[in-house]
Amino acid sequence: MSPVAPALALDEAAVVLPKEERLRDPFGRAITDLRLSVTDRCNYRCVYCRTGNEGSQYTELSGEDYLRMAGLFVSLGVEKIRLTGGEPLLRNDLVELVRELASLRTIMGEPLDLALTTNGHLLEPLAGPLKAAGLRRITVSMDAVEPETFTAITRVPRSFERVLAGVRAAKQAGLEPVKVNCVLLRGFNDDQIEGFAELSRREGVVVRFIEFMPLGEDQSWKPETVVPIDELIDRLHSFRPLVELPRNAASETARRFTFDDGVGEIGIIAPVSRPFCGHCSRIRITSDGKIRTCLFSQDDHDLYKKMMRGGTNEELATYIRKIVHQKEKRHHIGEPEFQKPSRSMVHIGG
Ligand code: SAM
């Protein structure tokens, strides 16, 4: 494993920024949540995400570069970092990168809320080392609870058992609460809803259903493929009566439910039919070091290029502030003016 360089001593990070100087977009939303994509390689070819063509080019930067970018955002008020991709577990230096990121402190001097999203295929042996390196929480993407359907969606045979073992290893390592995210697609996995409810109850994981968004490489999104949340709630309720739980925080994207006996937890994330842009606290860095202000942005902004041209931390921080001031108010999915984003999910970082 190639170690990354030690955490950068960012002078700015040592200073507690006054509230009015922390990252805020033009609509007054505090930007505290960074999604950092550390590769756009993926070992799955999910039908709704990838074209299935092999050999596409990929881009990823050194752990040291990601660490410097993350440090800059943290020095401006980011408190939570989620590592994503592509598939982040494909990086050989991931545990080291997590260790370095975990040593960063927020401007209030607190440890970062460090999380990871993975497809789980490589997770079982890595869950313990990631936890020991300072990872706090994990989300595993899983679009079916039956192996055949799982293979049909991911186009990777015999992976289902590995992912389930990864989920169990994450729980055992204490990466709690382990969340399992399922993108529901009409005609592909909408017959798995009750199976996911059973999985949540049996495995003690939070299952979150996510609406399908127009972000695939092959532009296959159609409104008819989205499973409406009212239908999802009805199905879950017929399986066993649902009880709604309070939101954990105002910016939380999921509606939360348990069942009438308090066993299991279900989250419903509906960015298409119930957008939560008003509470958005997110900013993204793509695996090639570009800032994206929204999943659905038409542009991205080359922070890495500025870094490579010798930008000082101060210059880069000024640039980040400028870009955050261009953050979109909301997405326009389902409206006539909606334009598909300039990059697909695997290249943006989910
Ligand atoms: N490889 C990691 C994983 O599988 O979690 C991280 C990257 S993946 C792009 C992140 C998440 O985005 C996955 O849960 C995936 O299902 C979801 N995703 C991909 N395309 C999507 C789409 N069009 N709409 C909604 N979610 C999508």
C-alpha cells in the first residue's frame, strides 16, 4: 500500500473563522458537507449507471492532492466528508487516506464526521482497518436482496454474498449505523421492496430507498422508471405498519420510518418528487479535482488545475468561496428547462 503524505499544516485551519466567514452560498445555505470522489473507476457496471462498455478512461489524483483539497474545505467550515467514487475501495491507499483525513479538525476543533459510500464488493476485509483508521460511518449500495436480481443489475456474478459479508463486517467493526442504499427502478427491482424491509429487520441496518435520478451514462432515465414514494410507502405499510420517526437534522435528506414493533429502520430519499434543495449543505469534488456545486450542474470548476499552477492556500480558498457563490438554487428535474448534467454519476461521485 502506498502511504499518502502526512496531513498538511494549513495555517488557515488553525484559526477559528468567525461565523460570517464560513462557506455560505448566495441563498444563505451553510456549506458544511463535502463529497469527495477519490476515483471514477468502478468494478460494477450497474444497468442504470454505466453503459457496460469496458476500457473507458479513468482519472484519479494522489491521496496527497485529495488531502490538500479536503483540508482547504475544512478550513472554510466543512464538517463532514463522505468519500465516494466510482468505487472508493479500489484505491490501494484508501486506509491511509482515511487515516490522514481523520486527523483533520473542523474549525471548531472537533474531529470530522468521516463517512464512505461503497458497493461493498471489497468491504469484508477492509471494514476493520477502515474503522481503525478513523472512518465513522459507512453506506453500502445494494439494489437487490436476491442474488439473481443483484447480478442482473450490477452485471457482476457472485457478488451478492460478498456484499452481504461486507455489510456484516461493517457492523461488527462498529461502523454504525450501517446504511444500505437501494435505488428503486420500475421493472428491475421494485419486487424487492418487502425483501429489503426484511433485510433491515434481520441484519439491523438502515435501508434507504432512493429515487432514480437522470444521471446515467446512457441517459436511460424516464419518469416511468421512478417508483413514486406514495406507492413505496403503501407497499411497506402493507408488509407491516410503518411508524414515522423524527428527522435527525433539518438538512437530513431522508424521511425515516420504523415498523410498529420498533424493529428495523427505513429511509426514503426522494430528490425527484420531494426535492430537498432548500436545505442543501453539499459541495462536491470530482475524482479529477473539480468542484461541482450541484449534482445537476452544467459546469465544474478546476480546483486541481489552480493547485498545480502553484496556487497558495489563500488563493485557493478565495477561489472556493467564489465558486460556492455560484451554487444553484435548486435542480429542475421534471421541468421543461431541465438539462441533463454534463457528467454522469460515476464521473461526478455519487
Ligand atoms: N461505488 C460506490 C457505491 O456503489 O456506493 C459509490 C459511487 S455510486 C455512483 C453512489 C450511489 O449512487 C450508489 O448508491 C448508486 O446506486 C447511486 N446512483 C448511481 N446512479 C444513480 C441515479 N441515476 N440515480 C440515483 N442514484 C444513483
